Amino acid sequence: MKKSLLALVLAVALAVPAMAENMWVGGSFSYSSDNQEWNGRNQSATSWSIEPEFGYSLNEKWDIGLDLAYSSSANTDTVYGFNPYIGPAFDVKTMDIAPFARYHIAQIAGVDVMLKGSLFYLKSDVELRGVDHTFAVNGYGISVAPIISYSINETWSIGAELNFAELSFMHAETDDDWEDIKTEQFGFNLNDGSLISVGFSYHF
């Protein structure tokens, strides 16, 4: 029994460093701000997001991993808290989890070209400050997006997800009595207004 337990511990101790060699962590951060003044009123919009990523290379062609994301966006009107063109001032906080698989298509001039398929679930908490109402929106879907990556050295790489070419299906709804939302969307660049998302990865 003791020999079997020792053999198991030894096998795990040898396997962990080998697995770590194929792992990476990375992610991206974004921030934007927009301020406008019209008819003596100030209206501003801010948004930011943080998106950590964890992955494991199965072989030269396939990777698997997990994307996490937290984002916050707000639109405010400093006078009335209500904009007649876009509705009440709002504050939206969203959490997103997305397991994914990546397939390495080719390497061109040192740039790795990949295709990334993800299943995602998201939950948004929405506060309409102009009318003092809060509700939640839940959504899920699937997406496929091209990615390019360049290895700076053996440890660090920089990558870009081409959001403008991301094909997605998303279903979202809320059972809130006051704000009844149910939508299904299919098309390109549904979840991210940016055309390209850039991030760094650290390889063990």
C-alpha cells in the first residue's frame, strides 16, 4: 500500500511540470470614455473590461482553455439622468465565462493563424438610474473567431482576436416584469464593439 501511494505521488510530481510546460495564462484590458455637451447639458459614457485567459496545448494543432471577463459600462446625464435619444442613464455590469478550443491553421512569416470556437454564458446587472430600476439579463451562445499570435520569445506572446470576423449566435432574456427582454441574435461582432482585441500571454 505504501509503495503504491509513493508511486502515485511520484507520478503526479513528474506529470505536473510536464503539463505546466504546455500551459499559458494571459488576457487583455480595455477602457474607453466619451463626453459630450449639447443644449447646455453634459452627457458622458465610460466602459472598461478585464479578460483573463487560461489555456493548455494538447498538441501542435489543438488548444483548450477558459476565458473569463468582467466589464462595466455607464451612461450618465449630469442634469436630468435621462437622455431623450437613448433613454435613462444606466449602469451595466457583466460577467462572462467561456470555455474554448483553438485550432492552429498555419504559420505565416512567424505569425500563428488560429480559429477559436467558444461556448459562452453571461449575466448582466442593469441599473436604470433615471427611473430607479434594476434588473438582470442572462445570455448564452456560441462563437467562432479568427486569431493571430506572434511569439516575442519562448515565454511571451502577443495575440489579437479579430472581432470584426467573429461569427456568433446569442440568446438573452430577463423575466423582469417591468423590463421584458428576450432576444436572439446571429451575425458578426455581436458581443464586442471593438474591431480587434489585443492581449498578451505568458507560457510556462
